Amino acid sequence: AQSVTQLDSQVPVFEEAPVELRCNYSSSVSVYLFWYVQYPNQGLQLLLKYLSGSTLVKGINGFEAEFNKSQTSFHLRKPSVHISDTAEYFCALVSGGYQKVTFGTGTKLQVIP
Amino acid sequence: GAGVSQSPSNKVTEKGKDVELRCDPISGHTALYWYRQSLGQGLEFLIYFQGNSAPDKSGLPSDRFSAERTGGSVSTLTIQRTQQEDSAVYLCASSHGTVGGYEQYFGPGTRLTVT
């Protein structure tokens, strides 16, 4: 069985400060990992994804994530957040060639002016 | 090209009534997913269609929920005898699988309110 854990349900951070949103996963086979963002009253959109290759993945809006196989983690980072980054962020995985996607419970990022 | 569309965008229904929610995926996408997002909750997987294979219904919360996908394209999620706890936003997503790197494209959702 596969699972995704986002331990932080809410993360408040001041504008222009760095942020890290944590994601850990569990899977017995190889995985593909994703971060999706949901802005208020909007649908989800892809922020970035890891399929293979370099473990540091860069996405839209200055976000990046690092795949760490030994730690089974895929944490999302941004060096300096803006008010517009206020949203809910979901970590997700696909494993074993099966397209069913498992989502984490989401982390609400609240950027404080 | 057009993205994933869902209709209606909002639906208010009385407890006990049946509702149908529609999803039009991106043309050519082989995989289609339904999720439910309740207030303050994450994404709850409901059902997954992949090509002509039997759907994965493991997430459907009760036998009041069913879904079909006709012709490998449009999908309808049906909720019979709606209950107040069914109130949520129902999201549909489609994917091109390996070709698209498993990226899911989400529709705007249908907000269902059961009174």
C-alpha cells in the first residue's frame, strides 16, 4: 500500500521569509511525486513533479522540491514567499506504473504581510 | 485546447433526491478521476477510470455513489438519495498517463449542497 503524509496542516509565514512544506511518502515500489497548489476558490494545478533524474526539481512561481529516497521525503521549498503564495498545497504520488494517484491531506500556507 | 470541464458548477438539492455530476476530460486523456473535497478536508479519492479497464471503485463511500464513463470520454458521477454529509466540492481530473508524466489536470469542480 502507498501513502502520503503531510504533517503540517497549516503553516503561517511572514512575507519574504523562506518556507518549507513537508511531505513524506510510503511505497514499496518506485514512485513519481508531485506537488499541486489550490488557490482560494480555484481548482488544483501542478506546481512541480519528480519522475526521474535530478533529485532537485524546480517548478512554477519559484518553488522547488527535493526527492530524498533514503528519507522517503519530497519537501517543497521557496526562499522568499509572497502574499500571492497563500494557498493550499497538496503532495501526491503515483507508484508501480499504476496511475491511481494518492494525495496527502494538504498544507495551508498563510503568508502574513 | 480546452481543459477539463465540469457541470453544473453549483448544485443545491434536497435531502433524498438523486444528483448527476458531469465531467468532460481533455480529449485523448485515457485516465479520469473523481475526488471529493469537503470543507476543511483534503482530497478524498472516489473512483478512477483507465481506458477500457474496469474502474477502481475502492474510494466510493457507499452504494449510493456510482459513476460511469461513456465511450472513454465523458463521465457522470451519480449520487442517489443524497444526504447532508454528501455536501462537498466534487472534483474531476484527467491524465494522459505515461505520455504526460502522470500529470493530472483538474476541472473547476461542482459544489454540491444538500439541504
